[in-house]
Amino acid sequence: MPIPENHDPFKRSISHVLEIIGEGWSLLIIREAFFGVHRFEEFQSQLGIARNILTARLKKLCETQILERVPIKEGAKRHEYMLTSKGKELMPVLIALTQWGDRWIFGENAEPVIFMDREHNEPIAKIKVRSARGGDLRPREIMVVPGPGSTPESKKRIEEMHRRLESGVDA
Amino acid sequence: MPIPENHDPFKRSISHVLEIIGEGWSLLIIREAFFGVHRFEEFQSQLGIARNILTARLKKLCETQILERVPIKEGAKRHEYMLTSKGKELMPVLIALTQWGDRWIFGENAEPVIFMDREHNEPIAKIKVRSARGGDLRPREIMVVPGPGSTPESKKRIEEMHRRLESGVDA
DNA sequence: AGATAAAAGTTTTATTATAAAACTAAATGT
DNA sequence: ACATTTAGTTTTATAATAAAACTTTTATCT
């Protein structure tokens, strides 16, 4: 569990996200939710996750507002777990992971599942990193600069990074 | 650690990916590699990771061909860890995660770092799920169908999912 | 209405992974 | 050649996860 004790915002930018959704099962639970699974027992049987762990994960995902406990119907005490907008916006992450796996683990013609554009009934596009103008960006065409949430410390870190990348025929 | 004992390809499609890069530190190591960190000591000091864990993660990332051990120079026995193409193609995942965190954890005007289009010197676009035609897709405009790597079992699972999604005012 | 079962968790115990720190061997710079 | 990095091991302590049995509340059936 990655919790760097220094609170450098530079590091927080991904590691803090991973604290929330990086724990083994979390993304799988979120994926099941996308696929219409909402109840404790269903998550459990679909994933084969230990029930105490499922309890802990659902709790955390609710606390972080990725899932929401809603009563199963008007005034019921039993409830189900629904994705919030915050949770739904993890779709690109999930699809990017899946597409990477399709390409590099299963192979282009052995995808277990295909994501389809429902309206046009054809596969969705590959997720890509694009410039504001819309063109594809390759890793070396991307660089990183301090944002409004940066600190002197993180600025130093980024400068160091630039020096590193300039010096080698790198990345 | 998510290793569902049933080998349903439907489940494997993300969980198998997570077995490779889902372990706490892995993505952080990969991110450091993108930022020009390549040596054991540097990974260790940047991340504050325990050295035995770093050893294990680097080993696994090499075994899975995300990183590659290359001699530091011609014929040297000491080496460094470089991203392979397979590793580099995780960029969209990393950026999607970061952008999600910027939006939902740090807030739109408090991003620790900004990814820039180097050539045009402006922030990159937000990563989105798009149709083959290029338009944005919202979660409910996406559906899932069995791919060439599916099995009867996974097909059943997907049908079940469709039933579920049709029946409720869902997701 | 009452019995039966299912749903949604707890609790307990065992196993496994992670962290921290000290240690070691090889490779490099001076 | 010698001191210092570098890149790891090893050991021990701590924390997370898994499996299984147990509890309690809510549905379902007759």
C-alpha cells in the first residue's frame, strides 16, 4: 500500500489516487458495478472475494464517494451500491487498462470482451493521449510542468526530471 | 491480490492486467520510469519503497516485459531499467488516472502537475472514451459483447449482464 | 402468520505480503 | 589500490488478506 510519508504533491498526484482505487479488488468491484452488479452477494459471488475484504472495500469506496449506498426501494433498510458520477468517470481508466491487456496480454484477436458503441453497433475507438488540437501524442511528445497545486519541492523534482530526460537518448 | 481461481476470460480481461500492474507500487515505479528514473537507488529514494519490495517489483515488471534490464553502458555488468514498448503504452492509463485525480481529488485548479504537449506548449486534452467516429461516449452509450477470446461461460455472463442493465433504470 | 431460506454482513483464525533496518558483494571513481 | 556507491539480500516485525464459520435482519412460500 503506497503511502509515501512525504507529502510532495508531485508524488501525491498518482499515489493518492492509488490509495483510493489501487487496492487489488477496488477496480474489479468498480468494473462489476459498471456491468450492473450492485448487491453485496453478487459482488462476492462474481469476484470470489473474501466477504470481510468486500465489506472493507465497499466501505472505503463509499467513503471516497465512488460508490453510494442507496436503499433497495423506498424506505427499505437493505441497500445496494451504485456508482456516483465520480465513480462513473473511472470508465476511461478501466477501458484503457482493458485495451492495454487486449493488446499485450491476450493479443489483438483474442480479446475476451469488446466494448461497443451501442448506437452505431461497432467497437469503440482505442483510447489515446491527444493534444488539445486532437492529434495523437507519443510519450516523448509529452512533458510535465508544475501545476497550481505544486510546491517548491515538487518544482525542484520536475526540474530534476527535465535535466534527466534532456541528458539521455531516453524514454 | 486478485487472482480469481476460475479462469473465465471475462474476468481475466481486467484482473489479469491487475495481477501484473495492480500491485501497489507497480504503477508508481512505471511512472518514475516515464519521468526518467531508471536505477535501483533512484527508484528507492524517490518512492521511499522498501528495497526488498522494489527488488520483487522490478523483477516482476521485467518478467512481464514492461521494463527491460539494459547494461548501463557497453559490456557493463551493472544495469538500469528501461520501459519497453509494452510499458510505454501504459501512458494512457497513467494519464487517465492522473486526470481523474485532478478532477475528483485535487480539484480543477489545484493539479500538482500538468501534462503538456511539448510541441505546442499547451496542456494535453482530457482522455475520453470515443466512438470509432470520434464522438464522446458516456457510460450508458457503451456496451460489452463477447470477443474472439470468449468462452461459453463468459458469453453467459455477458447475457446476464445485459438482462440486468435492461431491467433497471440503471448505471 | 409462521417457517424457511437468503442477504448482508461480523468474527475468528491462519496465511501471506509488506515494511524497516541491517548486512553483503560487486563495480566504479579517484 | 582503496573508499564509496550501487544494487541488491536477509532477517525480523508488522499489517493485510483469505477462508470459513457465525449472526442478524429481511424476503419468500405455503
